[in-house]
Amino acid sequence: MQNANFPTDADGRVYHLFIRPGEAANRVLTVGDVPRAVAIAKTPGFEVKFIRRAPRLFTTITGLYKGVPVTIITSLMGIPNADFTFRELRHCIQGPFAIVRIGTCGTPLEDAKVGDIIVPDVYHTVLRNPDAFGPGKSLPIEQRYLVSGEMHPDRDLTSIVRKHVSTLSYKMHAGACLSCCSFYSSQGRQDQNFQDQNVELVDHYIKTVPGFSMMEMESAHFCDLARCVNSSVCGAVYMSAAHIALAQRKSNDFLSNEKKHQIELGLGKAILDSLVEFKIPGEVTTVANSVWTHTGEPLGDWTDFKSEFE
Amino acid sequence: MQNANFPTDADGRVYHLFIRPGEAANRVLTVGDVPRAVAIAKTPGFEVKFIRRAPRLFTTITGLYKGVPVTIITSLMGIPNADFTFRELRHCIQGPFAIVRIGTCGTPLEDAKVGDIIVPDVYHTVLRNPDAFGPGKSLPIEQRYLVSGEMHPDRDLTSIVRKHVSTLSYKMHAGACLSCCSFYSSQGRQDQNFQDQNVELVDHYIKTVPGFSMMEMESAHFCDLARCVNSSVCGAVYMSAAHIALAQRKSNDFLSNEKKHQIELGLGKAILDSLVEFKIPGEVTTVANSVWTHTGEPLGDWTDFKSEFE
């Protein structure tokens, strides 16, 4: 590793994802965990060409879906890990790229059940303000939990995602996504062990965030970074996301693991179909030494992965 | 999994760490990644009694160090993962507990070299403000990157940590730790692909944060949550941390992996020695069905771990 400013190793691999240019395609499906990434990579029509498990636990699977280069990557959990993923992918991908996240979420919508799918059209980041806490502190709720202004996903990509998700047998919702810095405090979960001052927080979001439909921990940061890309330097990034309702925050229902796995397989195929349909403006189609032009066995331990996650 | 408010499974395991009461001791050493946790668990005198690798990748190793129950846990990277770790540990540990983090950091100190060790006495959280970015935005730097007020580790625990670290052959520093929401933007790393408006950020920290000595991504959040514990409900938490200088942010030096591994073994032993020396006020010494009273083979795949991380 060299250069503390943007560390890469002697082979040009970025520090956390542990991949280099040519190992990630310009159509990216991102998920939170490895079992979901592996399950989606088994979708019929997906041919694995490359797999890398980084020491820092990020896993990258690049292959051809219906003949088109696509990367499936685990961005793990939370804003900082979404940040590693997006920034190091931007370094490794040549020209503009598209990224769609499949996540899980909690929903306060009265008409949403666990297992429904939410494709937001507005995003906000929510950060707990450390200066609002600690002994004797008492600030208004909007200063305890900071809700950012509106951010927007790519409209065309989101339309294509909605078209493919609508072919599934699950109810689909739109609205505003809050991506929170915590699974607990800033999502309004109550824990008597901590002074979170968040009893009225979900109701506060309902009152003040137009179209509030879900909470999770990453998607708004992808949306935020997409708008902050210097597109004239490196090419733009087109972002969207779809979320499985895992927790009903009004009834306290929680989706079973079996149903979640079933839904994520269908949703995975819908997002792969969306990614290969989306026309990336200014797409770069030829990349030197790319893993998707490799004609032999997959580079990496795909056989191990397949058996580990049976 | 049941109850969307604080999900646990039918056996009482918390959702992300995937452990339950009796599986974590009230002296905790926390590190960022699995290889470091396994390396420290091999310290002579540490007898592994339990190991659990969670589906969400958190790994917990509980054992006896010099006969005293100690847990080594990976908190992975970033504030949200530190949050999962601290809150779910608080749920699983009976009575007060002590937690010491071993991390890596970047340092702007002129007199610090890579491989030095920093034990802070002040912590701040730094959050990038999403509303300061996006098309046409131009806000003063203190509104782009929000630096929290001062937070303090436990004084007695920090004194013991310093005593043990001072026996090692590395130079030790004190000062203020900034725990940042990103490895890149809020730590002042330059990336021409993004509009981070952070060229002068490190100099801004030097000018405005008294004693500024290091940047990393987690320790301040442990410090923050320790002060927010409802100690009368569940017992207090005593926190401290020690960091290996991995990146010299003035000279751009980066520590080699070999030297890092060598330092973390010595530092691991120093922190284990600190944890067993620290007297926890109001300590609960008997816990029902604890893994450290188990007399047979370790519960879990310790043999697999030892061979995987040779």
C-alpha cells in the first residue's frame, strides 16, 4: 500500500474493495450481505467470470448477464460502507456507470405489509447529532436528528426498475426513503438502556417528511454521492434502489427469513433485467484486461462460494 | 426474528451480532477486522471458550485471559457498525462493562511516524453535511463538515491503558481523536472524481481542534454511546481506545502490513492486560449459562478460524 491520500497496492487494487480497473463492470447491483449477492449471482442467465472476497469483507462478483457485463457487490451496512463502495467503484470503473441497490427496510405506511417492495423517488439522509446528547442536553427533536433536504435518483433508471418490479407478484410503493445513521436511535427504535430521546421520532418523520415511506441505512448516500460525482472528469453515475419491507414499524411485524430469500431472488432478477435494459449515456464498452473478456474458468473461488451458501 | 423494535430470535440472539446474554463478557476488546481479532485471541494466556461468526459478519470470541472472562469482538468499519456493536453488546452483557478499542488511524502530527501509538484523551465525531453538497452549493467549511463538541473516555481505564502501552517499544501520543463518517471526504483525502470541497479540511482541523492528533472512523462513537447509557437501568460502560498510526497524512507514508501485524500483537496483549487489571465498579461476576463457565471444547469453529488465519 502506498500513498495515504488514496491508497492502492502495487497491482492497483483499491484498499477496501480490493479490486482494480477491469474487475467491475459499469452496471452494478449492490446488496448488503454476501448470501444475497451469491443467491442473485445464481440467477439463470448470469455467467460468473470473477469473484473477489476482500480482507475487509466486501465481496465483488462480476459476470455476464444475458451477455452484458454486470457486477454484483456487497456494500455491507451503513453510510461509511456505502461510501467505501461507491468511491472505490468510481475509481475502478471506466466512464459512466449505473448502480441499483437492493436493500431491506422498515416501513411506517399503514397500507404496506412486510414483503412489499418500495422503490423511492426521493431520498433523505438522517444523522443523529452528537451535540444533542450527553448529560443535561435537551434540544428540539429536529436538532437531535438531522434530516437532510431532498435528493433524487435517476428518473429513467427508476422508471425501468419500476417496470420490472411491477411484473412481480408483490405490492409496490414509492415515496421518500430516510437513510439513517443507526438501526436503532435514528430509526426510532426504543431501547431503555440508552438516552436516545427518540420516542416521538417516527411520528415526527411522518409529520415533517412529505411522502415518508421507509427507513434503512444506505440508499440515500448512494443518491447523494451520485450527484457529487465530477462527471466531466470521470463520467456520471446513474443511481436507483428497491427495498424489501422487512419490518412493519406500526404493527411490529418482521418478515421471516424464508419469505425474504424468496422475494430477493425475484427482485434480483428484476434488477438485473433493469440494469441490462438501461442505456448508459456515453457508455465505455471496451476496457483493457477486463475480467468479462476472460474465456477460461472464473477468476476466484466461485465453486467455494456456491457450496458455502447452498 | 420477532419485534421490529428490538429484533431478537427465538433463542434470544440479537439480530446483527447474533449472540445472546452469557456469550459476551464484561471486559471487551474491540477491533475492526477478523484477522486482528483472531491474532489477538492467540495471545499466550488467552483460552478460547466460544466463537460465533454472525451472518452479518460480526465475529465474537469469548474466553478467559489469565482466568478472567474477556470478549474480543469485531466491530467492522464506521459509525453505524460501531453502533450495532455497542448497543447489542449492552443488551447481552449483565451489569457494567469495560470496552477498549484497538484501531488504526491517520495522523497529521509532525512528530508522529507510522507505527506510533495514539491513546486519545478527547474525542469528536465528524459528519459530512449532505445539505452542503450538490449542484451550486457553497457553504463555509465548518458547515460542510460538522465537528462535534468534546467527549471524554473513562479516565481510570485510559490511565491503565497508557501504563501498559508505555511498556511497548513504540512512541505513544495523546490528544484529540476525530472519528469521521468517511475514509475519504471527511478525512480530507483528495479525489478528483468527487466534489468534496475538502482541500483545506485537514488544515482547518489543525487550526480549530485543540490537540488534534488523529483521524479514524469509530472510537468517538463508542465514547459518545458510553455517556448516553442509562447506567441506573443497565449499568455503566467504561470506554477507552488505542490506535496504531497507519497513515502519516503530512508525509503520505503508509505502514506496511508486516509491521502492522507485529505492532497489533504487542498492543493486543497490552490491552488484554489493561482490561483484566481495570476494576469495574459494581461488576456482576456470576452470569447464568455463561460460555466462560463451559468446561469442554470451545463452542464454535475455533479450529477452522485458527487455520484460516494462519
